[in-house]
Amino acid sequence: MLVLTRKNGESIKIGDDIEITIVSAKNDQVKIGIKAPKNIEVFRSEILEQIKTENEQASQDISTLLKFMKKN
């Protein structure tokens, strides 16, 4: 993991197309702004994990339903 120190208003670049800017930092919170092309999806990690979990559960539910339908 790369760890950088940035001040309010300072940015980092990822490749040519993604820029992350520190909007504000106060107490234990940091607000960041992200500029990225529309084809790049940006998610908070906890939301992405929730989406993955729900997709896995839905897949298991469908598999169970298909097995049940084959038996009948």
C-alpha cells in the first residue's frame, strides 16, 4: 500500500484519467473528491462488498431453485 500525505486542496493522480483531491480534513474524517471517466465505476468499499454478498446470495438462491425444479 502506498501511503501519501496531502493537504486540503492537494491531489494525487492515478494514471492519466483519475484524480483524487483532498477537499477537507477535520478530526478523524477526510472528504475527498474523485474525477474519473464515466466508464470507471467508483464505489465505497463497504457498498461494493454488500453488492458482492447480495449477488452471491442471489446466485445460490437461483441454484437451489433450479435443483428443486429439476427434481419435480
